[in-house]
Amino acid sequence: MYAPWINLRSRERLIREAVDHPLKWSADKLAWKIRLDDATRTRLKIKTIGAFDVPKEQRQVRAKAKRKARDALRRPGKPPRAKPWIAAGVSRATWFRRR
């Protein structure tokens, strides 16, 4: 319908090839392919495509630090949760089962 100049046989071959061998790129490979750098990625708030100039591990470390800072702001001054099973020398599951 959108390409009336392609005959039926060629159209079916093209569809079959696309279905049998789909293009699947990782987030970083796609970023490299479209030359998406980290500054542009951050500015556009793109989260599903990587960046060709910053490795995945570094982005994960940065995201973890950002999440930790956000959680600290959300719960300021909250004392750490008590873990009595550690003092008793048993696992968490054992502690709750024996209670």
C-alpha cells in the first residue's frame, strides 16, 4: 500500500527477511550507531539508549549515587534499621521463624 512500485514477490521476500533476521542492537551499540553522547543523552532525558562516550558500568555507578542521594533527601535523619538476627547469629529467615 505504501510502496506500490514493489511487486508482490519482492514485498514478501522483504517481509520474510525482516521477520527472520530482525535487527536487535544493545543500548550501547545503538548509541554508537547514532553517535549519542552522554551530554545529549542527559539533556534529552533518554534512558533506553546508552552513550558512546561513557561505559555502561560508569552510568550504573552514577545512577546508584543519584538514587542514594535522592533517598537520603526523602528520609533525612532516619536511623538505620535494627537487625537483631545478626546479633543473635542467625539468618533473617530463622530469626522470624523462631519468633
